[in-house]
Amino acid sequence: MKSLGQIFSGGARQFGMVFALLALVLAFQVWTGGKVLTSTNMQNIINGNSYVLILAIGMVLVIIAGHIDLSVGSVAAVTGIIVALAIRDWGFPWWAGILLGLGVGAVIGAWQGFLVAYVGIPGFITTLAGMMLFRGANQAIGQSNTIPVPDEIQYLGAGYLPEWGPGTGLNNSTLLLGVVAIAALVWRESRRRASERRLGAEPVPMWAVVTRVAILSLVIVGLTYVFGSGRVGTSFPVAGVILLVLALVYAFVSNRTITGRHVYAVGGNRAAAALSGVNIKRTNFFVMLNMSVLASLAGIVFIGRSTASGPFDGTNWELDAIAAVFIGGAAVSGGVGTVVGSIIGGLVMAVLNNGLQLMGVGSDSTQMIKGLVLLAAVAFDVYNKTQGRPSIIGLLLQNRRRQTLLEGGTADPAVPDAPAPEPATRS
Amino acid sequence: MRRGSVLVPEGVQEETVVPMTTDGLGAWSRTPVLSLRQVTRRYRRVEALDAVDLDVHAREVVALVGDNGAGKSTLARVVAGVEQPDAGFVEMDGAPVTISSPGAAHALGIATVFQDPALCDNLSVVANLFLGRELRVRPGGPLDEERMVREARQILDDLTTGITSVHRTVNELSNGQRQAITIARAMITRPRVVVLDEPTAALSVVQTAEVLQLVTRLREMGLGVVLISHDLADVLAVADRVEVLRHGRNNGSFDAASSSQEEIVAAITGAPGARGRAFR
């Protein structure tokens, strides 16, 4: 038990969650008789959900700061129609269309951020209004028509990395991506160990670290193979690459920058944050602005995948994104949540959708199951919170706490109720 | 009682001006690190502070006691730069200063810990300690987590808080430990004077003892401490000197070692004839 705990302990906070998602994928793999882990299906999962996952990245910051954004689907839709029209009718080259789209997102985000942060209208109301406003704007601008987009945009939403170089039997771009991912994993782990050693903490045993890196590397190797070995011309999707880059950037922003730290502080205790000199208004403005920019990016990726912008794009996306964030362990009251957790939460929903569909379960039952999964995940969080135990994600992310117990020698005796349940990943 | 000045009135007994510290120097022979001179603060027609004087020396705990509405918290807010005096002035090391904002107070080396522990429950100990003053690897760069952890441990060790892990989130800590964190937070800027406004108000007996231990620790570290409190037992346990406020005015100054609780209570309540010994 202890040794297993040591493998999961330390830096790779998200390890446990990756593990849970993996278990779900493998379960569906068995139940569907091997239809899940095929190249085509995995590529479809990424392509068909990348826009929701992009939204989830922005949404988790909004929710951590204690707000909500209901307008993301409409913002994506209005961006989509503007980009499509700009390229088809207004003479914009495709790249200028993308920049215009991101600019539209920034303007909308600045508007909503201004209302939330400086005027003080609650995010729920501001963005509920925005949801109607920008849905209407989409239909007004496009006159409820469907406008096609050029190949370059389609490449963003549904394209694959190019093939090059020697014949390795796999797509070489995907192969390279896998190699880089493993190298980054090893680099991160060694850096973390070095930092722990400098701080004088008792480092996790080497064998545990090696085992952890080996398991994660194996997962990456497996994914590289699945994505790279599809029919010729396919690979890891471009939309997936965009998502990966965003995930890395935003994980960094939320964990390692002052801006990210302040987003958590504002959501945790606004008054205390203000007394400490955190600029509450700027932080709120940032999360709302950021959300709309990401929503516009999601809109562009989506019109690429669906080859056109239509009047009903983005319907209910806000709900998918919010569900992903809460399954990913965020708290409704704010202050809690992680970027990677939200992406994994979104992937859990995506895999559920996909697996149930492959099993031939109707969309009626699928929706009910998804609803129950969301409810169960959040109920588990709430239950554990009232019991003074960490949330489901906290449970999976136990390693951090365990690491501190290790370095501190003993738990603080003055805190008799220090939560120390056996994490699920250990058993 | 105006040590080093001409305001010591007739009849003040010698024991009220004996040296307060054990380093052989009389406290009164040194320049106070923080002094309030005739500070007055009015709210509409009420004078919350009426020509209040207060001296705080390095390595000294001055307790500020008084009934509700005596002006204790107003004084804390003036020193913290949250409010400006309407008359009178504040000196540091004998030189007049203007504390125009909380930031100015920090810059002058005055840290104030207010009554409610204002912490973000969802953040770790180290994140709370450095909230709003995060250290970065380089200007505009990412957070320097390592340096913050190291400095946080240093400060918590200096204060002997018994908090072993700076990575724990604050909601896992006891109230006493949370109060210790707020005091440690004040130490981040390396102040010379710390004002503690009712630090033990909401704490259990054991936790109160822990916080009082911290207060003596601050003195050992060479800081001047202003301890605002209701609880005379606490005050007499750790303070070198007790200053009484009543209706916004100075109403007696007592040497903590040689004064009884009854004398101080009398000064707080304004019982007639009770002010003799320390009356100025």
C-alpha cells in the first residue's frame, strides 16, 4: 500500500485523474469489444470535443474566481459567423479572419469583464444577457444562414499533422509529439526532484519516481501508437495540438503566475484578498475577458470541424463546459479547481458519450447517464467536504498532502482532525 | 510619564517609569521606535481619539486596554494608515512621519494585524503568507515558489509557530494556527513595529496561550509590539507596560510587572480615586 502511494505521490498531481480516465477508457474498450481504442475513434473523440475542452479551460478560471459564464456558446457562435463572413464576403485572408475572430472575442470579453468587474453586475446575469444578445447577433449577422469556411479553417478544426521523413510505420509528427511529451515528463520530474532536494525535503524514493514516469510514458507511447497508426493522412488532430498548447499555457498561468494565484485568492476569500492588496477588479476582468477569447477560439475550431458557421452553433456549450469543470473537481462556491482537472472532466464526459454510443445506447439513456455521473461526482465532492475529507479530485490528488506529511515528519499535532483518509488510488 | 520629555507630572511614582526591558538600558532612555503625539481623530462630533500619546520602544510589548468604544481600534487604524489623524502626529525614531495609506505603513515598518484573520482558506500557508506580495523569479516572471517556501519556513520557525508544513491549505489549521499565520504574514515585510488588534478574541484557552507565546517571541526578535486586548489576564501575562484608554483619552499607564488587575480595571472604568498612582 505504502509503495503504491509513493508511486502516486509527489509532483504529477494529475496522475490519479489520468488513471481514473484511463480506467474508464479501458472499461469501455472491454464493453464495446475493442471499438474505443481505435485510431479513427480516438481521433474523433479529440476532434469532436476539442472546442468544449477549450471552453472548459477558460470556464474553470471563471468558476475558481467565483463567477459563471453562460454566454460562451453564443460568443463562439457570433465569432464563427463573423469569421466565416469575413473570409467569404469581406475579403479577409483566412489568418486575418482568425485574428478578427479573436479580436471579437476580446471585445466581447472586455465588455462582459467591465460589467462584472467594474459595474458589479453578477457574472450570471451579465452572461445570461450575453447568451441571448450574442445568439441574436449571430443570427442577425448571418441572417440565419449557414456560411461555409475555407480549407485553412477546416484544417484547424478537423485537420491532421502532416506526414514527413522516413517511413516508420507511424505518422512521424505524432511520433515526434510523443517523444517530446516523454522528454518533457522526464525533465519536469527531475526539476521537481531537484527543487525538493534544495528545499531539504525528504525526496520520494527514486524507484517510485521511475515507476511513475514509466507508467505515464507507457500511456504516452500507447496514445502515440493509437493516434499515429491510423489510416494514411491521419495523425494526432490539429485541434488536439491546439488544446495541448492551451492546457500547458493555462496550467502554468494558474499555478505559477501571480495572476493565477490571485484568481484562486479572489475565489477563496474576496475580502481577505482585497486586504492583502490583490486587485479584485483586474482579476475579475481578466477571467471574463479570457473566457470570451477562448470561446471565440472554440468557435473558430468548431466551424472548422463542421466546415461552416450556422445559426445554432454553440447551443448548450456552456452547459457542457460547466459540467466538465465540476466533474473536474471545481467547487461551486469558487476557489477550487484545476485546469488539467477540468480537461480530464471534459474527457470523461466525451468518453462516456462516445463509449455509450458505440455500445448502441440511445441518446436518451446517454443523457440520463451523463446527468447522473455529473450528480454523482459533485455529490461525492460535497459529501467529502462535509466529512472534512478532500473532494474526489482532492482524493485523487492526495499526493500533495502526503508529500507534505512526509517532509514535515509528523502531522501537526495541534490539528486532531487533519484529514488523512486512505486515498482511493492506493487501494 | 512622557519619558524623555517634560510632561512627567508631579506625584508620579518612580516605579511607573522604571526600565521596562532587561537589557540594562532603561526603556525611557531610548528614543521610542513609534510615538503618537496628541493624536486626535473625530467621527462627526464624537472624538474617538482625543490627544492620545503613546510610546512604543523596540523590544517592548505595550498593551493598549480600554472598554468598548475607548478608541483602541481607531488607534490601530491610524497607525496602520487606514485612517488619518485630525490633529497630532506620529513619530518614528523621533522624526514625524505621515502614514497616508496601508502601503505607507508597511514601507515605514509598521505592520498591523486586524481582528478577523483574513486568510484565503483555499490557499496553502505559503500562498497566504505571500498573498499580494508574491516573490517572482525575475520581474514579470513566474512565481518563485522555492524562495517563498524557504522564507515562509524561516518566518514560521522564527516565530516558533509549530506549523510544520507550509504546503497545507489554511482550512486544515486550527484557529490559533490561523492567527499565527496572520501574524507571520505581518512579518513578511520585516517590520519594526507590530500592532495586534484583539489577536486572541475568538480563541480557546490553549490557542490563546499559543498566540501570547508568539507575542513574547516578537519582543525577543526585537520588535515593538502594540497589543490591543480586552483580556487583562492575557495582557498582564505578556506586556511590559499597560496603557489605558478611556473615552478616547489616555487614562493611565501601568508597569505590568508591578500593577494589579484591579488598578487597571479601575482606570478602564474610570472609578473615582483609582487613577492616582498612574494619573498623568
